[in-house]
Amino acid sequence: MRDIMPRLQLKAARLQQGPRCKGRILHYQASIGFSPLLGTTQTDRRTIASGVDDMTTTSEIRIIGFDPARPPRVRKESYIDLYFALSTKAPLEWCEDFNIMGRRINPSPKIDASKGEIIDSYVNKMEQIAPHLAVVKKAVSVCNEQYLEKLRQRELALAASSAILKGQGGEQNRLNEIIETLDFKSR
């Protein structure tokens, strides 16, 4: 089973550009006899389907500058809107965690969880931009760490539940044996 993984990941990377990549990859998994029930974790399947590892991309989320479509401008209002662009699209759960954490910062930055690319914030004076950016950068870093820890905890829980299923006797063991004998290669 392990010798199939590198070939599968290579195929997943090649298919990633297609419009229905995930469906084709899952079909490919079935056609070579790859079964999620036989020793792969949820992250393995997510990695194969997306072509990248969530932990890698999440640890690289950082502020790379301002949103080019909405640069900071001096306005009549007594505040300056700041739209910070992120290096990669943040996952939904990461965005939710960031918004919870952002409520503790004054003024509160927030991110649209459906898009996950821009952090919206503001300051009252121009002199506050640099200190506010430093605080928001720190929040992004802490959020990255928390999200990675959540992923790690999920992996541990999933690995424990997989070990329990593999170790069960009786009906589950019989089902696992039947699944192992299925032939997905022939038509």
C-alpha cells in the first residue's frame, strides 16, 4: 500500500489543474485499488485531493502587504481603513479562529471567512498603522500555531480511532478483510 502513495500524489499534482480535480483523483484512487479505509488518514486524503498539505500552507500564512484594490487613503472620516493581503487563502476554521482572536485587539481586525484572503481593519491616526500592523502580524502567527495544533490533535484522534477499528474483532475485522480483497483494477 505504501508504494502506491508516491505515484498517487504525483498523479494528484498533475490532475490539480483540471476543473473537477477532486472527482478525478477520487476516481483514480478507486481505479488503482486505493481505499481510504485501509490505512490512510483524513489529512492524507485531503493532501492527495488538493495536491498540497494543509499544515504546510497554513504555517506559511502571513501578511504580505495591502490589498492592491483598496490601498490606505486619507479620507474625511476620522479613521483610515486598512486591508491587509494574506500570502495564501486561509481555511474557514483558521478565519473563524482569527476573528475570535481579533475581538481582543483594539481596533478589531476581521477576515471574511468565505474568502479568507484579506484582513479588514482600521486605525484612527496614521501613526498607529505600524504598531497596529505588528499586533495583527502577531495575531496571524498565533492563529497559525493554534490551527496547526488543532490539525495535529485531529490526526491523533483519527489515528486512534483507526487503530481501534483495525484492532476490533468479529464483524469489523470481517468487513476489513472483505474490503482488502476488492479488485478495483478490472472493469
